[in-house]
Amino acid sequence: MKKLLFLIVGIIVVNIVAQTYYKQVDLTEDKRYSLSSPVINELESLESPVSIRVFMTAEFLPADFKLFKKSITEKLEQFQSYSNKINFFYEDINEGTIEEVRGRGMALKQMGVNPVRVGKDQQGKDVYVFPAALFEGKDTILINLMENEIPGQDEKTVIANSVSMLEYNIARGISQANRKETGIIAFTEGRGELDAQEVYDIDRTLRMNGYAVGRLPFDSISIIDNKIDVLIIAKPRLEFQEKDKFLIDQYIMNGGKVIWLIDRLTASLDSMLLMNQYTPYDYPLGIEDQLFKYGFRIQPNLIMDLECTSVRLVTGNMGDASQMDNFPWYFHPAVRPFSNNPIVKNLDRVNLQFASVIDTIATKKAKTKKTILLKTSDKTMLKYSPVDLNFEFLREEPDPQYFNKGNLPVAVLSEGIFSSAYEFNATSDMLDLLKNKGMEHKKRSEPTKMLVVSDGDIIRNEFDTKSGNIRALGFDRVSGYSFANKDFLMNTIEYMLNDDGIIQAKNKEVKLNLMDCTKAKNEKIKWQFVNIGLPIIFLAIFGFFYYFIRKRRFG
């Protein structure tokens, strides 16, 4: 009786402790059931509840999508285990009348979520799902839970990548639904940089993500305030004065972060279309010495890459109408990620225009770590300035033997402590600028970061001056495909401002053992025999010997 009583009391105590203290042991190889420390900190610091509506529902889901849905549920339950302010439920947008279903679908499309075809139901109708979730807190945020399909990837790889990114995407939705103002971003102006219409899409996206965005005119400032979290220098085309360069330098020395988006040569497709021939020259920026001091050199060349986007050209006339064809335009490389850095983790290709090679320079006094984020393909060649550009070479097929320059760096991230470009050559006027603001001349920076990209157009969205229409950043109108320019830049800013934040969750690899449907169909009979036939045969053999031995022993 005492043993039974002790057993009952022990069970009650264990249950009370289990409900009070949560502890999980993750024995999986890829640690799929363990949240990263920054995500846990984000959950523990939640001030208000977040409700999550998941639209990943349909009467029919194939096996891979069922596994994806199960992964979403498991991940959300895991988030709930760390915070009682998280609540989630599934909402079927297919319920209701045809008009209601269509209306909900259109609303989701307008918010940036495209339906994914998952197969056909029993009646042979196409079945679509919206793999997204709506996060409702202080603000309402819609997050895509399925990664974009990269050309050449199959559906299984896309789903595997999406599962790997679930922790990051859910944490990002929760963070943005409870967001406060996360940082101040400033675009420089006055040196021929891209105007407001040309960076409208990235500007709008930054504001939607809680950033304060403004313009910083060089001609009307005496210092760059370090309240600015990230300074973006987007395709300058006029010469920088020494004062401008000194202000940027001291901004960096005080821990400021800079994104340099620099065109070395004046190459332009629009100019070529007008004149059919164009000779680019060096932009007279005067910042080459400054970038060299920070450990970068942008070469005066143009990259040609066989992996590129296309240009649409007039090839003739039929009556009053022009005949047009698409041609590969090797000067617009579709570059790929080249790092495990979370900025480019699972990132699609990025479209560049007239990019140049970036050399990294070893600096003795600076203590920096350089990471090449984007590279061209291995099928490249270089054109050095001066060079005449025209469309004549498109008449013939390219000879691969000349495209042999290998993978060339076009975007480099540098982190650490930089040496001042004005360590020994600051003039008295420059020092007076600092003195009037109560600042000292710094020769070594605080730990900071900068990104250099050898193409200013990476951030430019197309803008139609006649109609006023603005196309999304990264959209290629010839192919109709959207490249990952915006994601690359947004990831860079998030990483610069919070390198130990939830973006680190992108580094997690989750390995899914997805079923190979083709192989399963071809080997159907084999595995039916292994799973059904062999056990019956073994059971029959065992029964025969058991009966035989028993008969001999007791007969």
C-alpha cells in the first residue's frame, strides 16, 4: 500500500515540475528542434501577444506539402513553448462562396503572396495553396513561408529550403508585428546619386519594415551624425570633394556603417540603344584612394558573363511594325551567392548591370575580415577601358574558350576595425569641422561594417517617366523574372544593424528525407514484397519449423 501511495505522489510531483519547468533535449543531427539564442531572446522579451494565421490549408495536399505543413506546426508549437504570448491557427481560404474565396485570394496576392499549385483533387481540378502566415500584433505583417523557386531547382529542394528558413521567417514575422523603429537609413545626394524615384521600391520596403529613411545632401551638412545607422551611397556619378570624403571617413571611424554601390565606368544600355555604339570612360569620383585604404579596389573593367539576362532589340520591320528578338546580354550578369553568410543564405541570383571586378587589399594596421558575398559564374571574360561597346558581337555565337576568367567577386563585405583614410593628411579646415562639433579626429574606427558592390544599379528600380509607373526592384521585364536584388540589400542592412539577431537563424540547415515519388513508383512491387510478402514467408517458415520441432519432441 505504501509503495502504491509513493508511486502516486511521485507521478503528481513529476507532473507539477514538468508543467512549471520546460526542458527539451534535441537529439537530431541538424538540431531542428532547437531555437537559436537570438530568437529565444526575442520571444522572452515579447511585450504584447502575437496572433498568427497560417493559410497553408487545402483538402488535398501531396506528401511533400503535408510534410511542410507538419514542419510549420511543429515550429510554431516550439515557439509557443518559449512564450505564452504566441497563438496560432490555420485558416482555410477556400471556405465560403466562390466570390469570398476569390476575394481572399486577390487580397493575399495584393499583399505579395502568390498561390502555389500543389496538384489536382479527385475531380481533376487544380489545387492551390497560399504558403504564408499573417502576424497580428502591434502591427500586421504578412510573411511568405515558402522560398522562391530558383531556376534549376526542383520542388523538393524548394520545400527543403523553406523548412530550413521557417525559424527565421516566423521569428521575423513576430519581430516585425511587435516592431519599434529599428534604425535610421540615409541615402547620400549631391554627387549624382540615384534619385528618389530610382530607389523608390527599396525606400518603401525599408519604411514598411520599420526603418526611418531620409536623404543626406553633402552640400548642406558639416558633419554626418552617427545617429544614422547605415549610409547608402547609391551610384554616384560626380566627383567627391575632399570634405565629403573626410565626413564619410570620420562617420566610419565613429562606428558608422556604409554601403558603397559604385559604378567604375559610365557604361549604359540606354546610351547604347540610342547610339548603337558607346565608349565608356571612368567616372571622376575621386574615391579610389579612400576605398583602397579600406581594403578595396574596383577595377576599370567590365565583366561579360555567359550566365546573364537578355536584351530586346529590333531585328527588322514587317510593314509598319518592328520585329524584335531577345539576345543574351553578357554585360548584365546574373550573379550567385558565394558564402554561408546569412546575408546570402538560400538567396536567389542577383541581377547586375555593367559590373566590374573588386580586388581585396591587405591592410597592415586595419583588423578586418572580408567576405565575398556575390561572384560571377566561371564562364566570364573581361573588357578593359577604353573599349568600344556595340551590338555587333551578338550576331555570332560566343566562343566559350574566351570566357575563361573564372568566378569574379562583385560584392564584398568587410567587418572589423578600419584605418582612417585621413590618418596623416587631414587639413586644418577638416579638423576645424570636427572641433566645432566637439569631436576629435579618429585614426582607427570602432568595430563596424561596410559593403562594396561594383554596380550602382543593383538598387535601382525601373521608372517610366511618361506613365510614372515604377517596377519592383529586381524585376527583369524581358524574362518576366524577379531577381533577389531587394532581398540581398534588405538582408545586408539587417545584418549590419543586428549581426547577432534573428538573421542568424538563417544559418540553420534542416535535412529533410523527402520521398522520391518516381523511384517509389518504379520500385512499388519490390517494396510491397519486402514489407508484406517477406514477413508472411518468414512467419510461414517459422511456423513450419516450430511445428516440426514440437512434433519430434512430443510425438
